Amino acid sequence: MSMVRSRTPSPQVNRVMQALASDPARWRYGYELGTEVHLKSGSLYPILVRLADRGLLETSWEQGPPGRPPRHLYRLTTTGREYVAVLEVARGERSVPRRRLGLSGA
Amino acid sequence: MSCLLAISAAVNSGPPTLIVILLLTGAGVVLWSREHTPPDTVTVREDVPIRLLQWAVGLLPSDREDWGQAMLGELDRIEGRSERRRFALGCVASIVVLPPWGPVGPMAALAAFALGSAVVLGVGFTHFGLAANPWNWLVMAILVTVMIGSVVVVSVLLRRPGIAGPGLIGGLFVAVAWLGFSEFRFAGIVSPINSSSDWSNPALYIAVPLVVGVGVAWRSKSTIEGQRAARLAGASAGLAMFFLATIAVLGIDGGPRDPGVGVAGGVSEAFAGVAMQYLISVPLAMATIGWVAATATARFRYVGVVHRNHDSMGTPKVPGLVAEVSQRRTIGLLVLRAAGAVAAVLAVTLILLAR
């Protein structure tokens, strides 16, 4: 956990992590993930690189048919899953006063 | 015979024309060779988005190359021309902003040159009333676009520790020597643009990328590294010279001009001239010569060693990179042919000069 910074991640990072956490055992393709979270490649890849650098994302290669390049696959590491869980708890705590004040969406 | 006459005419009309002829000859031979080379066995899709992305991936530092391969792998599976274009453009943008960034000092100097050039151009544009002519807006737009492109290329190349040093030293040497040749006078900086019989500058643009390209390719055992170092030398020299040349243009109100051309017209022409010379011709010539030099060095010295198959994530080596090596070997042969043609033109030129 030492590689994980305590700063709150951006909404885009949150979306990517939530999508990966929804089925944590499954490997995802970059393009498929970007389409799912409505992020263009220009935003998605820097996020994936940062997550991998911080040890939250693991990667693998899927060999393609002969003569075609391999595809990169992504899923959360154990640390990444724990991080998403921590974020959800923190989000839940923050939303309590909002609900009390009637600020949550109807 | 007509070819010799054309070369002779080019020699008489000045070094810039000869540089253009050398570039055109090299490009022509490469294109001709491509047309007459049997297709590669690798069946990777080839279109504008993939070529653009392949070029951008080549700019990534070695510890990020696998991410470039990941982008290429995804692009290969995407259907639809516009979707492929969007994906490739997004990937290129992400490659530009991916950390790690280059050394702080050179990056700051690069930003200073670019910002300084923009300020000088803006001052010239307003002071001489260039805004009144729509043509000047077009020239300015092209100029700023090319300048931004050069800044992006240099900033990306600066991230590679193996080439940043030799590339910057080469670029700086060219800029300082060029200032020396101009005797540190505004007129000396601006005047070689139009016509000159002085061969010191073209010799500089040939010798420096040769040394940088050969040196880096020899040391790193990599064609690509040598080519990138020469490209960095050309682009950094071009940016520095362009910044100084724009100041010189303002300093002498555009310099000598044809009868009937006003000050504004002279300044506008001079801006376009220095942009063509220092932002396009010089970087292009240096990159081409360095490209040929690095390829020839690696080819003769380290046969088959073209590209490091680096994988920082501990994943198995990627077949796509092996295919790339095969492709680059073919390109290397083409480059060698181009080098032979350019060398022949140079030899004829030197013979003509000696007479």
C-alpha cells in the first residue's frame, strides 16, 4: 500500500477503477474499457499507466493470430481492489452529511 | 548531362537549393525502392492512423515502449476509419503527456525559445501592421503550427537519456557555430536565407548530424537511437536559430527587400524565410543525414542489431516487436540505397565546386 498516494483520485480514475472492480477476475482490453467508461484513448492510457506504476493494475499480453500484434490486458491487483474498497467506504462516509442536508439526488 | 547541368545550376544558385536537391534525391530513391521491394510477410494493417501511431510510439522512452505496443495492438482490432483515427490521435496525445518528463534545464530552455519566438513574432505582427494582410495570418498560422510541432518533437526526444545529451550538444554546436558564421550581426543572420555562396553553413548541417548519428548508433548499437539523436540535434538547433533569426528580422526591419516592397512586406517575407530555413529545412536536412548515417553505421557495425526488445513489465517478449525489427531491416536497406544516391550527388557537387 506504500505506493498508493492518499490523494483522492479524479472522477475519470474512479470510473476506470470501478469498472475494473465490477468483475475483478476478468482481464479487460483497453479499447473495451475505454468504451465502457466513456473515456477516449488520450485520457484512458495515461490513467492505466499511472495505475500500473502505482501497483494498482496488473497487465498481461494476449497473443493474437499470426502476423497480428498482441493485445494488452488489464485487471486490478489485490492492492487495487483494496484501494477501491477503501474509496467506496470513504465515499459512503462523505455522502452521509449530504443526505442529511437533502443534497443527494432525488 | 541535363542532370549535371541542373546540379551545376543549383550550386550556382546557393546552398539552400542544393540541400533541397539532396533531400529530394534521397526521398525519391526511398520511394522508388519501396515501390520495387516485395511486400513484407507480416500482415499488420497499414493505414494513416497506424502509421501515425507507429511514429509516435517510436518517440516513447524505452521503459514505456510496451504501452506503445499495447496501443498498436488495440488499434489493430478497431474497425471504422473515423474511430481508428480518433483512437490513434488520442494515443498520440497521451504519448506526448506520459511521464517521465525530460531534464528540467533543457525543457525550460526549450520553453523559453518557443515562448520567446512567439512573443517576437507577436511584436512584429502588431508593430509592422501585418494583421492587415490576410496572407500574413496564413503564414503566421503555419509558422506557429510548425513551431509547436518542433517543440513537441524536441520535448519528447529529450526524455530519452541516451540521446538527449548528444542531440542537444549537436544542436547547440550548430546554433553557436551558425552565430559565429554570421559574425553576430543581424544582417549576417538574415542574409544567408536568400542567396549565399558561403558553404560553411551547409557543411555544418551535414557534418554535425553525421557525427551525432554515427556516434550514437555506434555507442548504443541501435539505429533508432542514432536517428533520434540526429533528429533532436536538428530540431533543437532549428528552434534556437529560429528564435534568434526572428529577433534579427525585427532588428533590421526585415532586411534588404525588392524595390516596391514596403517594410511590412519585407518583414513578412523575412519571417516566412527564416521559418522555412530554420524550422523546416535545417531540421529536415539534419534529420535525413543523421538517419542515413545512423542506419549505415548500425548496418555495417552491428548487423541485425536494430532495436532493443525492451519489456519493463516482465511480460514475455512481444512478437509485434520482432515483426518491427524485420520491417526496420527492410527500411534500413532502402535507406542505404538512398544514402548511396545522396553520396553520389554530393560527390558530383564537390567535383563541380572544385572546378
